[in-house]
Amino acid sequence: MANPEQQFQNKQDREESEFHEKLVAVNRVAKVVKGGRRFGFAALVVVGDGRGQVGTGHGKAKEVPEAIRKATEQAKKKMISVPLREGRTIHHDVKGRSGAGKVIMRSAPVGTGVIAGGPMRAVFDCLGIQDVVAKAVGSSNPYNMVNATLAALKKMESPRQIATRRGKKVSDIVAARESAHGQKNVETNETKK
């Protein structure tokens, strides 16, 4: 029989392994003092479970591993849940903004893959999204891009949430969405002829 310390360690290992961690950016910052410069490090980390939960954290310390650890702990505390369509893409097109950073995300058909920039790609990988088209407009600062992506994901609503809010059936919402997409496709095909 395993001792309690070993059981606790095994539980901690399982908990850590269920999350995907991505290091997005590490900055070296200098503080000028009388004797010269003191260096510190700031880390931006994205953590997700690959099944619709994601969080971001920012940690600062004198050493890089300590900064990453602090950022990871903060990211686990600040996780949000995002509804996914068929477990692979987002439900609808959405825009997000943080500071001067703006992002535009669109749902994509099967096999498209993740078409997005570096910091946004890290968020999608941790979230478990396999098909999405995203564009960052404005600031390319990784902090703004990650925060804008999370702001957009917070706006995401599933057909079930919309149906309960409007007092309708889920099938009505999905049918309306499909008919709207069908009309767009018909219009584009007719204009091509």
C-alpha cells in the first residue's frame, strides 16, 4: 500500500498532466539601481485542458522557471469555459479587443486546421480547437493578442444558450443558422456564373 505522501504526489502528477501548457512570451526586464542593473523575467503562459477550458497567466520573478511557475498557477485560477461546436471549432464568427489589439475569428469546416498567428495559436491549441480561421489586426503585442482572443471567446455562445435566453428550441436556432449559411452559398454560386 502506498504511503499518503506518494498518493498526493501521484494525484498532483495526474492533475498537471491533464492540462496543456504553452509558453507564449518571456520578457527580460531591467531595474537600474546604484550598482548597475538588476534583471528580472516576465512570462506569459496559456493553460488549457483541450476540451473547452482555457486560461492565461502572467508571472514575474528573478529566474525564468519561477516566472513560468507563477504564470501557470495564475492561468489555472483564471480558466474560462468555452462552448465548442462538435468539439473542434467555434459556434459563430466573433471579434475581440484588448487595448490596441483586435482579433477576428471564424468557424471553419473539417480539415481546415488552425489558421492563426503565434499567440492566438497557443490559445486554440490549449483550448482544443482543431478548425478555425483567425486574424489579428492592430497590435502584435502577445499580451494584447492573447487577451483579445480570450475576450472574443468569452462572447462565444452555443445554440443551447441562445435558445434558453430567447425561449425557443435549439432546433429552431440551428435551422435558422443553416438556412442563413445556405442562402449565402447560393448567392455566391449565382454571382460566380
